[in-house]
Amino acid sequence: MTIVKCDNVHKYFRAGRALTGRTAGKVKAVEGVSLEIEKGESFGLVGESGCGKTTLGKVILGILKPDIGKVRLDTQRPQVVFQDPQNSLDPRMRVSDIIAEGIAVGGEGRGRVQQKVDEVLDLVRLPRSSLAKYPHQFSGGERQRIAIARAIVTGPDLIVCDEPVSSLDMTVQVEILRLLKDLQKRLSMTYLFISHDLRVIKFMCDRVAVMRYGKIVETGTAQHVYSHPTHPYTKLLLSSVLDICPSKNQFL
């Protein structure tokens, strides 16, 4: 079953003003992207910074509207995990309120809300004592666990993970990636995993699309794209990564 379908999606942004004071034109952030993501899979979107990955993710989530093309999202419950949890978590809110915010507005009773908060805190492997604290009292990895708890507490079918480990050190990256894999298996979620790091994408994803200058230049299973790349840009990306992990279940 297809949960996300992009059909010839374009997204432009107005460029800044030139020295003459006239607008310099449009920047093509996403240009002619068509892809499908199947329910239950982990789909990777990889490319250098500025290639349009995050913009495409926002279009899929409905945060941005495409200028041309269509997006069909077969779920009413998408969520997102951002790159930097320090900026994505409200520093004035306690962890209990951060996690509960998405379900409290649904009209559920206080007891049921608290039960769900406790359950997801266990799932992301944080102690119950965390609930009374504020984001600044946690490490970067712990803050990302809080952000993940906030995303999964609503029972989403789809989570867009936008560079969710890029701000963490290597050891913590591995912990968070393994947590995400475990949660996907437990909760039967679909991931759109956005990253510039080919090792992360290979570890996490079933299929992968390589993006350059707003376009998809290559797509396929992660195993095939990594072992038999066809596009010169994909080959260049792979050649730039030393010690690329030889197995999908390894992360170096």
C-alpha cells in the first residue's frame, strides 16, 4: 500500500534582491520529483546540503505547498523529528507537557493522557523522573529521545526524520538509530529518512532516492544503489565516504 505519492512536484522560492533592487528570480528547490513510499518501509532521501531534501519533506508534510504537481498522503497522522532537538523543544515547557501536547488537544481525559505519556517514555528508554524536568537539563541524545516520544505519542503512520542524528556524536547516533529501528518494528510505522550521511541511510533504509539540485537522480533498493550505483553523482557520493558499512545492519 502506498502511503506517500509525489507526482512531478516542483517548489520554487523567490530569490533575494540583487544590487539593483530588482528581484533576481526564482530558486528551484524541488524540480519534477516523483516518488512513492510504501506503508511500513523506511525510505531514504540522501544528498548534499541544499539539494532540496528538507524542502521536499516539508511539501510532503503539507508545511509547504507545491507550486506544480501533487502530493497524495494516505494518512491523517504524519509526524516529524527535526535535526536539532534543542531548537525543536520549547525550553519553557516541562517534558510531560511537551510529550502530552499533541494528544491533550484531542479531548482525552487527563488519566489517559498521562498513561500514554508514561508508555512512550518507556518506549524511548527514559526514566519517569524526566517528566518534571526541562529540555536544558538533558543531553543532546536525551533531548532527541524526548522529540521522538512527542512524535510517536499520537500514533502516527508516517514520521519524517529530517537529519535526526546529525547534531549528535557518533556513539549517540548509533543509539538513536537503533532506537528508531526498534520503534518502527514495534509500532509498524513508515519512515521518510532525510540525511546527507550515506552511512545513516544505508543502516536505516529499505529503499533510497539520491537527490541533487532539486531532482531525483537515482532510486532503488539501498542494497542495489550502494553496490551498483549508476548515476555519476551517486558514484561520487559513495566514493567520498571512507569505510562505508558493508552490511545494512552495521553502522561505522
